[in-house]
Amino acid sequence: MTHSTEELLNLLKDKYLQSGDDLNTHLEGLLHAKPVTYWDYIQVNSILSAQTPRTNEPDEMVFIVYHQINELIFKMILWEIDQVAVKEKLEIDFFAEKLSRISRYFDLLSNSFEIMTKGMDVQQYMKFRTTLTPASGFQSAQYRLIEFASTELINLIDNRFRKTIDHNTPFEHAYDHLYWQAAGKDHTTGKKSTLIRLFEEKYMDDFITFMKYYHKTNLWSRYKELPEAAQQNLKLKNTMRHYDHTVNIKWVMYHYQTAAKYLKSSPEVKATGGSDWQKYMHPKYQKRIFFPELWTTEEQESWGVDNLNNHPVLAN
């Protein structure tokens, strides 16, 4: 037995003693265990069998897999954001590193939209999309969680009702006035579409819990906890602006343009969930901004109108 092997055994013995386990039992288990394979560890078979097309149109597979990839990336984003939320002594380097990772994930998503815009036959799409009603990408719960975890709730309220909402507003009331309610709710009558109703039956309780959890631990709130000098760090501010612009303009507009390509032949056609997709999706209507104080009044007023591909960078 080499010295390094003996040292490892002693470390393992100490580890299992602390948890009340017996080292020999674990070593015997290792003796009988099967080797780990890539396909088992990554669960390749489960992933590749997770597609269930509703038609025989070949390009429906593109549509399904692309959205599944999005959901996996959303999971990675939420994983990074939560590490910022629970960090006890948040420092600028840690915050900036996590925010950079999150931005790269959204850059990947935004830059991948050509898969949708150029990778599906229009006629095939128009056929299989009718089988999806009332399902919609609107119903991505993880995307809504990312929004809750990124900014204060007031910044996600429908632009028409923000003046009526404050920090004392019950979460349930605020939830009922989130910007995306405009996609399927008549605020005059209170009637909600099937799109919204099914979405809320599945996720509303979880959303309320999540909203409370991130009420003071979202990215914007944690940024404002940093020392003033850290908040004024130019690189960090530009990283924040990049993330905000990518999520709330670039990502949204690419999605908007993709929808326009496939639906432009029938302007009266609504999204599969029944929403007025043109007004719901375009950022100029709701002006969703995660970090409003990092943008000038002029930039906020032109939100979603200019600078689609590149946000203006702050300079000394």
C-alpha cells in the first residue's frame, strides 16, 4: 500500500466516522458496484425518449427538442441565481462571476434562435401548431421563475398598474397584475383565458412561494446590498446592463421576429395560447427592465425600439 493510498483510506475513515457510517461497508459496496458509464450518468436514453410529437410533420421534432434545450438552460440559470440568493457575505467578484455565467446562458439562447427562424418549414409549422392549442411557450414556468429571481416584483407588474402596487401589496394581488397577465386576461371583466387558467392551476401556488422567497434575495436586491463602491464598478454595471438587455430586449425580440415569420401570412392568427402575441411580446409595450436605475430616462423611453443587437456600454 502506497503512502497516498493509506492517506486516502484514513481520510475516508474520518469522513464516515463523522456520519456514523462504517468505512468497510462502503469499500465492500465499491467492490460490487458497476462502473459508471457516460450514458447512464447523463441519462441519455431518458433525454432522447422525451419527445412526443403530435403529428407526422418532421419539423415538429425540431420544435420540441429546441424548447427542451431552452428548459435545460433555464435550469442552469436558476441554479446560478440561487447561489447568489443564499450567499451570506456577497462580494463583488462572486456576484460578477455568477452574473457573467447567467448572461452567457442567455447569450446562447438568444444566438440560437436561427434554429427556429431558419430550421423549420413554414407549411409544416402551420400544420403542427394547430395541434398544440392551448399550449404555449408562455407557459414556461422556469422562465417566470427567472424573472422573479432577477428583479423586484414591481418591475414585473403590468405597466398600466405599477402606480397601484407597492411593497405592502399582498403577493396574490401583485401576481394578478403581472405583465404577462395581459396575454390572457381581460382586466375589465377579470375573465382569464384557458391559457392562463391552466397555467395557474399548475403553478400559481409555487409562483407565490417563489415570489416570497426572492422578494429580498433577487439579483437586483442583492446588487443594492453591495457596498457603494462595488455598485459603481463600471464592469459590474455593464454586466448587469448586458443581462437586462439580453433577456428583456434581444431574447424577446428574436422570439417576436420568429413568431412574425411564421404567422405573417395570416395576420389575424393568434398564438397557440390565444394571446395577442404582437402586443404581449414586444418589449416596447411593457418596458420590462430588471435593473431600471442602471438605465437613463432616454434609454428606458426607447426600450425595445433601438439597439436590438448591442446595448450601449457605459464608459468612464
